[in-house]
Amino acid sequence: MGPVVTSRISQIRRISCVLTILRTGDDDVAIKVLYCGICHSDLHTIKNEWKDTIYPCVPGHEIAGAVTEVGASVTRFKAGDRVGVGCMVNSCQSCDRCAGGFENLCPGIVWTYNSVDLDGTVTYGGYSSNVVVHERFVVRFPDAMPLDQGAPLLCAGITVYSPMRRHGLDAPGKHVGVAGLGGLGHVAVKLARAFGARVTVVSSSPAKRREALDRLGADAFVLSSDAYEMKVIYSSIFSDQTQARGSFIGSYICDGVGVVHAGCGGHHGRHHQHGVREHSTDPAVGIAEAQRQDGAGRHAREAPLI
């Protein structure tokens, strides 16, 4: 493949280079890239804002495409399958975390791009013609799902879907708050509505009100700069948590804003912080971490699977 790579070392400049695709190993799946979504971490990386970019850099970790070749040991895929690749392409595959399905917590995790694989080669992402990925890190798209719409689910989608499922929010009768109506927020609202939850969107932009209520189907919209609206929604969170079991059992805040909003989950609610601030020194946090604050004031980090 011959992608054009934009890099910034001392200044932004454009270079052209030809990168050679690795051969398909016994456990690998070769994929023709048809679509690749854009994540804000891609922008941070190409600008070297996390101070770890390996140039030339080819970003892209919301990859959707078709299988062109499989290795001799591959059993789950065949040529022609519609598949996707998220933010990981390898791990040690031998530690307890990998054995438990938490490869995203593996100390030897290999990111889809800007990472060094186990064989010492640098990984390149989905803004390219083809990728070669270990079978373990390839997922299959349902036949009815358009690939261009499915690609963002490999990052924004799974980041909000995983904690919702993990904490029992995939059933009617819950109250889900979505702070920030950006990429993650859009998907969070859609998933929460599909699960049958009551959804409140909290945003600093009054222009997002109509989009949240009319287009995405949220039940309520709160402007974060409006002290009265914030007081009302804060009171409703506590009210939800004190009602009898079987009605509203706690509230859940899905936070896609890159700042920490301590305490907004209430006494027994859950607050998940998704995303990372622009100048954070740990880019892995932005891709694979949500933060929960419970009523005892304990803080726990939970990494959604991708």
C-alpha cells in the first residue's frame, strides 16, 4: 500500500512513503479495508500530542472490510467474510488477563497503529488499503449491517456498550445520563434507548437540545451552564436511587467529556468517564478506560473490551 502520511515533528509536513504489508501468517487474516472511522485519538497521534508517535504513522482503528486471505490455522474466517478490527491487533495471549478475555489490559497489548508488535515491527492502521491481523482480534459484521455504519461501533460503540452490559443496563427501567453529545454520546443515547432506558443528555451546547430530543430520541436535555436545570437533574438522580427496586434502580452517567465530573453518579449510581483530555500523558486511558465512582468514594478503573 502507499498511504500519504501527515506528520508533525518540528513542524507539520507531508511525506509520501510506501509501506509493505506483512505476509499472512498461519494465524492471520488479511483484510481489504473498505471503510475506516475517525477517532479523536487519531488526531492526537498524528500531531504527536501524546509524545509517543512513531513516524511514519498510519492511524485508523475503526476498520471495516472484507477478508482476502486467511492463514493455514485460521478457522473462524474465510475469504469474502465481512469483518472489522478495533484498537488492538495483538497481545501476549498467555497471561491471566488474555485468558479471561481482557486482552485490553494485557501488559503486552499491541495497538492497531503506532505500536510495536511482538516481532518488532511497527503497526499501521486502517487509513490504508489492506491490513493483516491475528484471527483473535478480528470480529465479524452481521450481513444486515452496512460496513460504513458498523465501523464506528469498533471504538465509540464498544466503549459505551461494554459498561452498559457489564452493569445490567441492557434492560428496561434504568435512567441513563449522557454527558456530552459527541461521538461517544450519540452512540450512548442510541444504545440506551434501544435497551429501554430513560435517557437524559447533559451538554454545554444549547444547539444540541433539538438533536438530542428530536433526532436521537432522548427523554430530557439539560444545559450544564443552567444552574436550575442542573439542580433539578441532580435531585432526580437521587430520587431515582431511593425508589423501590423494580422501578429506577440507580442512575448511570456515561461521560464522554474529557474532564472528570466527580460525584455526579450520586450515592449508588455509576459514573463512567470515557475519553481522555488532550494533554494526558497516557493515551491508552483514552481508548480503553472508563472510570466508576461508587457511594463509598472508591474509584475503580474498568476497561471496555474492544
